[in-house]
Amino acid sequence: MDFSSRLLLLLEVIELGSFTNVAAQKNVDRSVISKQITRLEQELGVRLLNRTTRSLSLTTAGNEVLKQAKDLRELLNNTHRLAQNHHSEPRGLLRITSSMMFGRQYVQEAICQFQAEYPQVTCELRLEDKLVDLVQEGFDIGFRIGKPKDSSLVSRKIARSRLLIVAAPKFIQRHGKIDSLEQLQTLPATVYSAPGLFLNKFRYFDSEQQEHYFQLNPAYKVNDVEMVVKSAVAGNTLAVVTAQMIQNEFRDGLLVPIMPELNLDDFGTFYAVYPHRDAPIKTKLFLETLQNMIGKDVPIWEKNIAAFLP
């Protein structure tokens, strides 16, 4: 490992919080990371980190060196991006992160199409529903549900995914026709629940575009969106789902919409986010591949709910 690589390693240690976390990410022993940081301190002739058994903290010199490490990372990223934009054909590594279900259904297929057309690009895909720091973890593109709040990232709307209230026919038979929000809020529901996110309250608009809310009655909480649909199909609960989550459940009579005339807020719009406005050509072309596959105006998944659209 050369001097510049050790500088970037110091940046990773600070951003991830420990030698152990960096070692786990790189799949090496913790001692390898510790030795490289020690060597960096020896090369510079100053202590960069205060080490205790439980924590790390930067020294005054370490803070100054860290600023240089951040500048170095930005310089290297910009240099790679500029060079890639001059290639006649994209190449190199494209790192992508996405929510689980969207990634399995659409990002994976887009990668297959993309690599068939551009074989000089290698791809890495990480699927997880938690928010990922693109810059810190070195991803080129992230796909997220809902408008991104991080103003430092560039965002691009990919496709809408309307909200629907659904239940199995046997659930309707057991509880009767559901035609009021008062009734809806008393019935057992499956809701998505994960650390920092509990989706049991939803916004809708009346005929005068005034906003209102209704709240589900959770009987089952789960941190996987596919399980929300499967639970509703089982017939014990109703659920609020996005159009993108629906496959053939309506066509096969496994689910039916509840109060489809209700004007629910657009919660599930998908966005692509990336660190730089002048994105590398490989990023731009991958987004084109995905967009063409999903559809530019009407997303492909709306064919599954076409009979119930207003």
C-alpha cells in the first residue's frame, strides 16, 4: 500500500468509526489496518490518532491530515470521472446500491442488459433497505424510495409508484365491504416497520385537494416489503402497498383494492441519486438502460393495476 492509499485508509477509519469496521468492509484482519495507520504516522512523523480500548479520536495533526485526505479523494474521483467521459465506450467498476425489492425486480435485470451491451464495465450491487452514504462508501448510484433529503447529492426521478390499500377476498368476506376510513382504521393491518421507519400513517387529499391522514391498526409489523404483500394475500390483514410491489395478485384474484377512489399521496416514487452532476458516462448510460426498461412516462408495473387506475 502506498502513501496516498494510507491517507485514504485513514479517512475510511474515521468515517466508519474503527479499525474493526474498516477491516470487516475490506475482509482483512484488523491488525492489517492498524499497521498501515501506524506506518502512515511514521512516514509523517506525527501521531494522527489517539487510541483507547474503546474509541479513536483525531489529534490536532490528524485533523489537518484528514482534510488533505478528503481533498485527495475528491481529486482522484474527479480525475477518474473526467477520464471516463473521454472514453468512446464505458469501462471500469460501477457500484450500485438499491432497496431490496426494487433491486431484485429491476436493477438486477438492468445490470444484465447493461453488461451485455457494455462488457468492459464490471458491476457491484448492494441490496439493503437502510439508507447508504454514497460518498462515504464509494457508490456511483443509489436507488431510493421518496425524494432524497441530502441536498449534496444529485437526484433524478425514475418512476412513480402509487399507493394502494389492498386485502384478500376472504378478508373482505370476514369483515364485510370496507367503504369508510373509520372502518378501515379499526381493522387489523400489516405495516412496514424498520429502525427509524414505521409506516402506519398515510396522507390523502379530498376533492378540494385538502390534505388529511388515516392511520392503520397494526396487527403485524415486518421489515420486508414483500412480506407485507404476502401477509395481505394470506387474508388475516389488510395493507397499504405500492404499485411496484404488486405482481399478479390482482389478476389472479389474490388481492382486491379497497376504496380505490381515495386520492392517496404519492409516497413511493423512485429516485436515482449520485454524487456529481457531471456523472461518468457509465452512470449516465446505466440510468438510460434502467429508464428504458421501466418506462419513461408510465412505469411498467402499472400494467398490473391498470383496471383500478382512475
